[in-house]
Amino acid sequence: MDFKNEASKILEALGGKENVSAAAHCATRLRLVLHDEGAVDQGKLDQMDIVKGTFSTGGQYQIIIGAGTVNKVYKEFADLTGMTEMSTKEVKEAGAKKLNLLQQFVKMLSDIFVPIIPAIVAGGLLMGLNNVLTASDLFIEGKSLIQAYPQMADLAALINTFANAAFVFLPVLIGFSATQRFGGNPYLGAALGMLMVHPDLLNGWGYGAALAEGKIPVWKIFGFEIQKVGYQGTVLPVLAASYILAKTETFLRKRVPSALDNLITPLLAIFITGVLTFTLVGPVMRSAGNFLTDGLVWMYDTTGFIGGALFGLVYAPIVITGMHHSFIAVETQLLADIAKTGGSFIFPIAAMSNVAQGAATIAVLLMTKDSKIKGVASAAGISALLGITEPAMFGVNLKLRYPFIGAIAGSAAGSAFISLFKVKAIALGAAGLPGIISIKPGSITFYILGMAISFTIAFFTTMVLAKRNASKQAKETSQTAA
């Protein structure tokens, strides 16, 4: 393959090198920042065999090329544009400048929570394993595994300790990641998180009961009382505190003499932020977090299958905007407060949407005669069923339109079904077929049935729409010929 020629044709379709602001590549895609995405000749890109799909997200225009090929195309592309090697992080930062305020807020949440997802996923899946061992009637009627085999009880207790760690010390993880994102020292952020879950404080999960009994411990300082309450499993308080810490540190570093900077700045930053956290920021944000969590749980419990259907219908369009990244913060709070919430209802609905996207793409694979679309659909459909929908959504379904309609119909139906039976996840993971291990044990059967409904409706709706689309095109062709 003449990679220089292919790169040249891609550049021409993008509107020339004058339209390219930044460029990098990941394992499968060219990641570009363009001055004007409206100048792109989409039709020309779609006709290129080397281009497997395109989509725009987060201020970046991404061209799917494939592993082992994208790096060769990028080398020629960089030579043609005269650009030096850039990292995907640099391109991401360049693209972020093009985002509006809402998009920037969503990106901020994504930057904070995506790095800590592995720790949350590990804890959540271990929690699921503990539930498998302790849930009654799952394998043995009237008994759990540890009741049937008492020698396994300590194993379950060990796993439960491992599972809870990430959520008990969640403020440490968020404090590190958030303070880094806000421009501060991440290790000061971790120290702030430790301060918020210190063993000397009243455990955050016991705050409600202590408040009802009037037994909240306090510090009495200069006539003021400050509640000695921890923030285990919270999200909003540590986010706000991390922002204050980072900005306080930045402010101090600009004003404290360099000889005293390493001594005075950390001391004052932690002390000032700590006092503000326990007197003002923490209590306000705790109330806001409780209000948000209670509101979401109320909405899910009261709207039932109608609310689930609507959420399933709009989930894929939300993914297109990139705003689904903001759900990570909400899900983290739902999982951290699992005793009250029962888990996350967002994850199962995301799985219904992903399975539906995969089903629609597989339907296209069986119906289309276009060899290029078949090549993209075969891999993209399987990928979507496993929880990665971008290739299917942007490479096939949105491009053809009718599969996307079939997919959101299937997603709405599957989401309505699982909402009717209150299916919730106790962990984050791959939102698709592998997501079974993230679901609360008593709801696994309904989750599987929901995926089957989502797949079936998306698949057959797409096939019906494909036949209608083919018939319409044939009719238009005959009229043109006449």
C-alpha cells in the first residue's frame, strides 16, 4: 500500500494542511484537531478503503484506520503537514480548547474519574464475588455458600475487606486525581483525602444515625464547634476540597519566598483547606451529594419502566456528545453508598444500549452488499457486544442512520424491562455481555433477558429498516433511469 498517497488523500479530504491544527495517533485511529470540521469532505473519506470510519468527540476529529497501519499513515501525514510528533495527551489538550463550558465540565469529570476506574472496578468485582459467596438461594435453596460450607466464611470476610477498601478510602483516590487535574500537587490531594477519612473521625456511614441520636462528636475551638465527621464513600465533598487545595497551593507558591516554599506552602495549603472542608465545604457538599443520590434513586424507583425506557432511548445520543463520561461520577457515588442505593442503575442501561448497537451492526453485516461496510461491521459488532461501541456507532450505525434507529429502539425496550425488575450493578466493568459479573446476584437472570430483548428488537428492527431503505433506493434508481 502506498501510505504516502493514502495520507495525501486523507489530508485533501480534511481541507488541506491549513485546516489541521494538531495531530497524533493511538493504536487504531488518527486523532486530529481541525480548525473547521465543516470543511471536511466526508464523502471522500468514506470512499477510501483504508478509512474504516470517522467520528468527532471532545474537540477531536478521529479517523479509524486500524492497528499496524495507522502509525504508517500518521508518519506520512505528519511529513505532509510539517508537524512534529505529538502525544495523544497534547492533542487532547488542544481539542479541549474548542469545547464549550458544559463540554469542558464533562471532560474535567472524565479526566478525574477515568484514571481511578481500575481501582473501583477491582473493588466492585470483588464485592460481587463476596455476594456470590454470601447470597442465599443463588446455588443452594435456602442457603448461601458460606452457610453450606462454613470453612469458606473467612475467605468471604477477606474478600469483603479487599472489596470495601477502594470505597472506604475513595476520598484518597479522588483527592489525588482531582488535585492533579486542578493543577495542584497530587500527593497533597492524597493527604487531604486521608484527612477526610481519618480513624479519629466519626465514620461517614454512621453520620445519619449519630445525627438522629444527637451524638455527633465535635472539636470546640475558640467557642466554635466543628463536627468530627468523616467522608468515607463521598464524591462531591472531596472534589470541592481538592479544587480549593489546588488553588490555595497555586496562590501560595506565587507569593511565598522560594527558600520557604517547600515548608510553608504545604503546611498552609493543607491547614486552610482542612479547616474549610470541615466547617463549610464538607457539610454543604455532603448535603448536596445526599440530595443528588436520593433524587436519582427516587427517580428510578418512581418512574419505573417508563423512565428506564426513556433513559435507554437517549443513552446512545448522550454518548455521541461525550456527556456519558459525567455518569462515572454519579455511578461512583451510587456504588459507594450501595447500602442505601442498592447499586447503580446506569451501568445496566448502558449495557442494554451497547448490546443494541452491536445487534444493529450485525444486522447490517448480514444485509449489506457493501464489502467495506461488511469489513467494519464484522469487528465493530462484536466489539459493541463486549462493551466498546464507538466503532459500531460511528463507523456503521450513524453513517447509515437506520441501524442507529433500530439500536435505540432495542435499547429502550431492554432498558424498560430491566427497570421493571430493578436490575442494578454492584460494580463497574464492561457494559455488555461480560457485564453479568457486575450485576447484583438476584438480578442476573433479568439482566440476561434484558440483553436478549435489546439484541432481538435492535436486530430485527434494523433488518426491517434495511429492507425498506433498499426498496426506497431501488425505486429512486428506477425513477432516475426512466
